[in-house]
Amino acid sequence: MHDDDEASGRVTLAAVAKEAGVSMPTVSKVLNGRSDVSRATRAKVERLLDAHGYRRRSQAASRSPLIELVFHELDSIWAMELIRGVENVAKDNRATVVLTESGTRHRPAPEWLPGVLRRRPLGVVLVFSALPEDIKRQLRAAAIPFVVIDPAGDPDPDVPSVGSANWAGGLAATRHLTDLGHRRVAIITGPEDMLCSLARLDGYRSAMAMAGLAADPRLTRFGDFHVQGGFDHAMDLLEGPDRPTAVFAGSDLQALGVLEAARLKGLRVPQDLSVVGYDDVPLAQWSSPPLTTVHQPLRHMAEEAARMLLRPDDPGTAAQRIELATHLVPRQSTARLESGGTPDRPDSTPDRPDSTPDRPDSTTSALPGEG
């Protein structure tokens, strides 16, 4: 920036500070997205900055060549798929990926924000169900773009996001089981306060209705997407003579818990119990038996989110939503049910299918503001 531009900038900021009745440091805090400014003061200063035509010219030049990826937990197996996706795009753009673990599945912790404002990355990919208004406002004030990889399926309409077709995935998993003749099909979905869990449950219920079957509420369980949760629910579901002949688990990790519960109960998979998972993480094809599952394009979701960060600014796509397709991957954990109520031999699928790149069948058009 030339000296006359700097002088002009100082005069503008001084005029804004005087007109707003605040100090120059307060105006600087607003420009840098600092949290220690009241909402009313921030709104007044930002309004006057716009009125004076002040442009944050130095922000793009001062950004670090970083893409920040923020999770509430890094120990989940699908986190690695998201990391690989963001890393693929970062490499192509000569950027480095920074990983942060913060907050709950609903939102990052407040203490994360000052650090990202100091780091000034090219953008932030957040794996949360929503973003609080104060975080959105401060990231925007600091001109740091952000995208949510939306595990809950319900993004705010003003937040760019990437998701997948959870209802269709739940439908495909359950129809696979009913097409194999199963009538008592249990579901262990995810947490009850996440819309992806409810969408997969709705898909399950729709498939049961399409097969002319009533969904037994005793066979519906809300898990936590982890192995232990799947195991605990399956141990209860498989107790007694009126057990289900098939279980749709809302994640591959929960499905692994179901497989272990079946083993402890003396049940063979798929001869005595069919099991379908969700996500199609690499581990799914190496379980025993190899797991039938719904492929969720986790890596491709992360790639799309990173690309959204790096696209040129376009007000028309500021709240873009991309939803990627899911599809069933049949393996050997499911089998046809004989007329007597006993599963038959498994479908003829390879024991160890060739590994294929993580890609969706198709994508839907990005719709501004789509939830």
C-alpha cells in the first residue's frame, strides 16, 4: 500500500472512530473480528466503515497459506477421510492443512476463535451441525471464508455447506434388507438431536412402509455412531426369541459393535443375522465378514468444501449448499431370509472387493440457502 493510501486509511478510520464515539483501538478490534467488543458497538462501527467506503485492502495479502479444519473429535475413523479430502485440495493450491479439535458436535468452543483470527488462514472447514451467530459474524468481519461439512443435515441457510443424501441412504440400506425377505429389521441410528440420524431413520421407515411392514418401535434405537453404542444396543436387541433377523446400523463403527454382539450371542453373520452399516470407511471391507454398507462420499465432501473456500468471491454463491449422493455397497454381511425365517447363504460378492477411489454416484445442483 502506498503512503497516500495509508494516510487516507488512517483519516477514514479516525473519522469512523470519532463519529462512532469510540477509540481507534476499538475500531481496530472490529476490523480484526475481536470478540471483546459489544454487539451494538460492533454494528455501529461496521455500518460507518461501509458508509465511509473503507476497504480492508491488506487482508488478502496478509493471509497465511493455511486451510484450517476443525472437528469436535479427531479419533473417529471417518475423520481421516475428511482430512485426506481437504489435504488433496490444499496440495493442489500449495497450502497447508491445520487441524483443530474444539467444542461439541454442535459448535466449536469460544476459545478457538481468537487463535484462528491470529492465524488468518485462507479459509476454515468446520465439521459441526451449526455455527453460532457470533462466530459467523467475526469470521466475516475478518474476511476469513468458512464452509461447514454438515454431519447433521441441517445447515443454516446463510452458511456455505456440503452434505450427503442421508434419507436416500437409509432407504437404500433398509430396502436391501426387505428385498432379501427380512421382516423384523432393527435400526440403530445416531444421536436423536442430529438431523442426519433422523433422516436415516425416516429413510428406514419409508422403506419398511414400501415393503408393507410396520416399523416396530422396540426395534428403533438411538446410538452415538461409535462401536460401544452399537454393541450395547445390539446386545439388548438380540436378547430373547423375538429378535430381529437384520440390523441397519447408522455407522460402520456401530455395525462393528453389532457384529461383536452377534458373535457373543452365538449368532452367525449373515446366516443368522444380516447387518448393514453406513459410511463405507476403508475398514468396512476388512471386517469379518466384509460389511454391506452405504457409501457416504466423505473424502469427496471434504474436497468440495475446500474448493468452495478457494473459489473467487461471488455474492451469488455465498450460501451455497452442495449435497452428494449415497449408494449401497453389497458385501457379505447380508443374506436372503428363507421362508422359515432363517437367513440363507450370503449373496455372491467378493470377500475383499477392490478398493476404489472415494467418489459419489452423482451430485445435486447447489441451491442457494438450501437446508
